[in-house]
Amino acid sequence: MGDTRTLTAVFTPDENGWTMAQLAEWPAIVTRGRTLAEARAMLEDAAREMIASYRDEGREPPIGGGSVEPFTIDFAA
């Protein structure tokens, strides 16, 4: 049996109609797809590849450990 974790996927449409996909807990994993379904599949593939790469190097994936907080910025400045 494998280790299963639930992470937070963030999907953001871009100006060209594509969807950017990223993991909130592991922001280095970022990809995109023409559709939400394609972006989701690409994100899963990217995450699996990154996990395999880290494990091949004998390291554990750096998942989590960050923090979330509100951030205010003045767009008029």
C-alpha cells in the first residue's frame, strides 16, 4: 500500500483560455492545460513525476510546511 495524501489544487484560467494548475502545498509543481480536465490530469502527472524524482534521489518530497495568510496590495500604486 502507498502513502495517500490530500493536497489543495489551485486552478486559474489565463488570458489565452488555458487553465493553470498548481499545488498549494507544493508550489514548485505548476502546469497547465487547454481544459480544466486536462490541467487536472497534467497536475497529477507532474506531481507523480516530482515525487518519483525526489524518491530516486533518496529525499522525501517537500510537501507542506508553508503558511496561508491574507495579503493586501494596492493596485492603484
